[in-house]
Amino acid sequence: MVVNQPPFDNRLKALCEEIKKIPRDNASRLLAQARGLDIVEVAWEDTARTKYSVYGPNISDLTLLVADVRMPLFRHPNFADYSWDVPMDKIPLVVGNENGTTLKSVSLANYLNDISKYTGLKKSLYCSKRDSHALVSAQSCFLPVPPKQTPAVYFGATPPIQDPTKFYVNIYNYQSTATDSAVLAIVATSKGTSAQLLLKTQNGVLAGQKLYFNNKGSKHAFLAQRLTYDRILRGEKDLTKPMTAEERQNNAIVVIQVPLKMSDNLLSWGTFSSFGSSGLTGSTTQLSNYGPEPGTANYFKSGNEASPFAAFSPLYMPNVPSLQNVPNSAFTSYSTGNKMPSKSPAFQAPMSASSIIPSPSKGEFGFGGIQNLKRNPPPVDIENAIISLAESEGLFPSLQGKALERDERYPVRVTIQWYKVTSSGTVSTEVVEEIHQQMQVAKSQADFWGSLVVDKASWERQTNRPTEIQLPSPPRIIGKHPNTVCDICHANLKDNEIRYRCMYCPDWDVCQKCFPSHSHPSKHLLAAVKDSTSPDTQNNVRMANRTNLVHNVQCSTCHFGIVGARYVCAVCNEGVPGKAVINLCESCADTGHHAENRHPLIRVWYTEDLKQIGLE
């Protein structure tokens, strides 16, 4: 009997929708949260984010796309963004793929220093004072594959080999424009390294930049195949043994973001008006095929060729003992006995389930509804994946002759991705425990571990964490105040001075010179506006209801208790309920580091004053 099956693209779409259920599956989420993890479709892989905020001077969303559908991944919660710092000379990259020469390994530090050799850029992107360490995070990524087909045993057949899954790594950077990039993206695998600019482009129905592998000048997406099928193709007899070192290397992709100076540095703070603009609105794009057969020129071979990645493999592919009795799985698991090294000064014990900070959304991003537990969940079908190359999609975008300049204020971000393939919309305890232990072992390469966003204890203990934002001292004040007259000396306010605007009176301003001796009522709050032309300044001061302000607060920059005048940002964190607003002490307010002087600050003496103007 002939069974009519739906078209392949339709089956792929249906399979993608099934895998998308994992972040919404209550049981899967609880397993992740118990280990300090979250399941998301959009990962916040930011090189620089403001404390206690979804905003920041250089922020990016990373997604995995299969047939224009976002795929799930496990990581630490987006908002907290727990990360670790790894010396750049411990991070390996493989070069030679860009021109077809013999592959060899170099450190990330050497790659950035000698990047002109590999990309044609005019000058180095390495900063010796800044780049001792990279900011590192990790993800376990899930991609769809068709269910396994079991052959008839009495015929002695082997399972039919199904096509691998074609996928894209996609990044949307909020600061980049269509012509000016705030980030150089680098994709690294065990078979080579590829660099391209992140520009604000449109990929079908999704915004962002697809990242490609540079195979001797042609660009390729990636394919993910079951480990067992890859072994069958290579003639392996034991399909259930632990992964070899080479298989672990071919299971990982590393995404690196190098911050760049833009043509107008003020753009590096962006307007954030496009949050959520990369949302999926419906797909009409279809993939024609899943790429080449194994053994063709653009396939990641698994033969006896040299493996330059192997010397550094513990960072990306930790090799630790496996769990026992893992049903229906060929993936490598990890024991629970691994401990974080005590010599690393900033390592902390894993968080308890009750301390997990769930990932909020940037705009419309989020989990959506949560499914109820199913009484009869489908069997868990998950394997580690082997990553190879898809068919060529044209010429790889050239960087030859471009004069890019490193933005030394922000660290290099390294995102390690381990890949799994599955045909089911649920995960098991063993799978999540493996992911957790894999991340724990990866952290053992680090010198610091914590959150640069919410971990106050980490900040106090790690005042010199090398991946903190390092802003040079800008001019004390910037901006212009057109058509603004001081109500004391009646002179037009000059450029590059502070304008003090009364929060109570309909039209009362005082210039910086007259401010110390003004006789305006002392109970009237004055907003220090450094740039009246800023888009963040509407009707001179932008105000909205705020919550959770307390009298004794810490400075959002230096983290010391504020004594004397307290400066409250009139812009930051609007629309993020439950998050503290930006509070600055007088010293930090004077430096102008916050928002590069683009946001007006309100000077406050008493908490009660905030209530009078709707900020409390």
C-alpha cells in the first residue's frame, strides 16, 4: 500500500511547531528552572547592558531559525544574564577556511590582533588594555529532525538515513543600522572562523542578520544531523558509545560579537524604538532542500584530518563521565559530581529554584501561554547533533579594505552553543541535567562568574571584573538648548551647559551660572537637562509613573549608598514594572556616564518630593 505523505516543507513546518512547544511546556520549564536555567526562543546576548534594565548601549537578540521559525534554547535567564569571564588566550579559533589553506588554531586574542590576515580589514581590532578576558555565556540549542524509523529486524536492515536539518544563526543588534554596524560577528566552528558585519536587514519576515560560514569565499548556512545517523554514514558499529573528542568538536558553534565604533558614537545608545520589531509575522518562504549529501566538498568531514580545535576542546566540549540508564538517547550525559574550582574568586553555587529570575520580554518577546502537563507525554527523542555545512548561497560578504574601529568601552561577547536534535516537544530530567552539568564544566575555565546586570554581591566582590563596561570620561556636559532663556539673567542658554528646569512651574529655567544663587522656591524640584534636543526629552522633561523607589538607595553606577543629593533619571526603565529606576549620587551624575548625557536627571532631596511629581 502506498501512503501519501504531505509535502516535505509542510512536514518540516509541522515539526518546527512541535519543537516550539518546549519553552511553553510546564514540565520542561520546571526542570530548567530547578537548575537555574530558562528556555527561550530569543536569547539576549548583549555586550553591554545597563544595570537592572533591558536597555543598554550595545544589545543583541540571538535566534535560531529553521524554515523561518524560531527554535528553543536553554540558557541562564535573559534578564539576569549570568556570564563568566574567560582569558582570551584560552579561547580557540581555527583559521584557513577563508582561503582554503591548511587549518590551524589561534587564540581569540591573536585572531583579533591579526584580523587583517583573515578578513582583509585595514587594522587590528584587539585592545590590549581591554581584551584580557571575553564575556562568555552558553546555550544548549534544540533543532527539529523527523522521528527515527526502525527497520525490520528480521531483514537485518539499518535505519533509513533521513536528511539533516538546515538552520541559521540569526542576530538582531539594536544599535546597528542598515549601513553602519555596531558589532562585528564572528562564527567559529572546529573547521573554521568567519567574520561579517551585523547590519539591520530584513530576512524574509524576520529582521536581523543571518550568520554564515565562509568556505573559501562562498557563504553557507548549517546542517544538523543525528549523531547516530552520522555514525552510520561513517561506518561506525557502536551507535551508543560516548561522543569522541572529534564528535564533541563538531557539536558546537561559537558566536563572537566584537563591539565597533559607529560613524556617530551617539548612535551607540540607540533609540530602542525597535524592540520586538524582529517578530515573526507569518512565513511564506520555503526551503528547497536540506543541502548536500555527506562526502561532498562542503561537508564537515570526520576522517583523519588534523583537528586544530582539539587543543582547546575542554572550553567548548567538556568531556566528563556520563549518566547511566538514559532511555532512547545517544547523547553524552554528565555526572553531578563536578564542582566549580575554588581558586576562581567569583564562582558561586548554582542558584536554587526559588531564586530564579524569569526572563521578561523586550517588547513582545516571551513565552506566551504555558501548556498544562500532559498525562501521556510523547516519548523523549533527543540526540546530540553533528553540525555540517549546507549548500552554497553565494559569495561570502567581503570585509576587504574596510576601516573598522574597535569600541573599547565594551567587552567582546562569546556565546558557546551546543546542539541537539529532537522530534518531540518535551525534554527529560536526564537531558536537562546534562545541559546543566555541561554549563557547569564550561564555567570552570573562567576567572569570574556572576551577573553584570543584577548581581550586587558580585559587583561588590568583583570591583575589577574585566568585562564591566569601561566608559572614558566624556565632556562633562553636551547638547544644545535652542530658544531657551534663563529666567534670572535673561540670557540665552549656551551650548554645552546644563539647563535647570522647574518641575512645578509651567515655564521656568535657570542657566548653569545662575543656578547656585537662584532664589526659586527650595521645595520646587529642578531637572538637570543636558541636551534639550535629545529624543528622550519631550516637553523638556519626560516623566511617567515609577514604582519600588525607596528612601535609602544605592547609586546605580558606583553602588554606594547615596548621601546628599540624589539624581533620578527621568527616562530609564519606563514601561518595565517592578524594576528600580536609575539613581545616581552627585559624583556619578557629574561624570556624565549615564546614557552619555542624553537623559535628563532630576535632583531629589527627599523621597516625598518624588510623590509630588508622580515618580513615587
